[in-house]
Amino acid sequence: MIKQFTPLACVAMLFGCAQPTERAQQYLDGEFSKPLNQVEVIETNVPTDFTKFNSQADEVITRSPSMAAVYEPLYRQLSDWAMQSGDPNELASYGVQAAQLAGGDSKVM
């Protein structure tokens, strides 16, 4: 009788240990089709709203110490930029390169 239920129990344990993929996971979108190129002027016609940026950056820093260790200086620079102007053309004067915002997962730029 035990021999009949052992495979069923193993399969049930495997399904029970599987993690759902729809919660808090980073999805890799593949690679960029070509290298990012630096541009002199960033042109956009999309309206910007940075009112929640600081609270969101603080949440990341608080809830993810590993990300904070890597990106906290960038978040602080972006917070200063968002509070002062939010103009993409002024990123460089806050020590931020637009390529840092590209979102390439685990890619060195």
C-alpha cells in the first residue's frame, strides 16, 4: 500500500514546492538588439510626474537591502534631479547617465 502512494506523495510535494511566477519576480526581457548610444539631447513628448519617486525609492531602499547596497547612490541622485527639475536633459548635471535607466537586466553597460 505504501508503494502505491509514494510516487503520488512525491509528485504532490513537487507541486507544493513550486513557486508561483506572477508574484514579485524579475522577468528577463532578453537582450538589447543593438548597443545603447549616447545622445546629446533626450527628446520626449510624454508627460512626466515624479511626485511619487522619492517614496518609491525609499521603499526599495528599505525593503531590499541588496538592491540598496548597489543602487542607493543612484536613487539619491535621481531624487535630487526629480525634486529640482525632472528634465531629462539635466540628468548629467546630477551625475546620472541616461543609459543607467535603460533597465537591462544583469547587463554591464
